[in-house]
Amino acid sequence: MTVMDPVHPDAIIDRSHLGAVLDGRSCGCGDMAGTIADAFREFVITRLPGDLLDRLDVAIVDGDFKIEVGLWREPTQDELDRLNEVFQTAHAEFRHRISEPRYAG
């Protein structure tokens, strides 16, 4: 089974609609910022060691990401480098998504 990358535009739209169905709303298009924040979070979590992050809070505030991270333990230098790389990649990928006209509104 192939899983679509959470950054893919179709995955973001589908996630939005799924969230609406699960919440009993008629359409997921009304909370695209929340959907993109959730996809950002999943993107990061799936690329880091499972025992590193205690929590990862992601929100979009005033058109930019607000991120709060809690760690279970002190990361090794390699893990810290990976953490920074993953966040930079996620920020670049998802920043592009929130700037697209079909997601901005």
C-alpha cells in the first residue's frame, strides 16, 4: 500500500474533508489552516525517532507557523541536526502550501 506524502495538495484537501466527516461538519474546507497544521505535525513526527518528541503543537497564526516542541530526552547531536533539518524542510514545504490561493481563504 502506498501512502501519499502529507505535503501533497490532494492529501491536504482529503485530510480536511476527512476531518469534517469525523467531526460531523458538512465540509472540511473551512479549517484549512488547522488541516495544514495537522499535516505539518504528521510530517515532522513520522521523520523523527519515536522516543524523542514528547509533544509537538503546531498552529497557523497570522499566516505563519507557531510551533512548540517538548522533548522526552536530550537529543544526540545527530538527532538535533535531523530535528532541525526536518523542521526546515517541513516549514519550506508547508509554507508554500499556506501561501497558495486555494488554501489562503
